[in-house]
Amino acid sequence: MPIKSYLAHPHEGKKSELVQALTSISSCEVIPAENNDLLIVITETTNNTEDNILKEKIEAIESLKLLAMVSGFDTPIK
């Protein structure tokens, strides 16, 4: 079960648009930074294939300027 955290940088003036787009994705949790134009995004998927599809979906959002992975791990399902 891949769980990853990212820093998402929106295009200028597009933070709320990016928050809305990311929160509409069920595998994402979004935490907006209070003092910067930055979002913390946590993703959780069931397998690597689903994780890759999710990352591509996030990267296709037009209001997203940069997505940087901070941390990631994969816990085996027992």
C-alpha cells in the first residue's frame, strides 16, 4: 500500500483552484500551508499501478506548477 507525501506548488493565483482539484480526488488529502502559496498532499493507494495512475492524474492538473515528493513508503498488504 503506497503512501506518499508531496509539496504542490500552484501557478500564481491558482491555489484555491488547485485545492479544489486535488480534494476532488478520493485518494488525496490536502493541507494548505497558512504562510505560503503551497499545499501538502498525502496520497494512499492500494498498489503501485494505482499509485502511478494517481500521480499522472495529479500532474495533469492545469493549476499545478510543481509537484515534489517529500516522502514515500510501501507497506505490504497481509
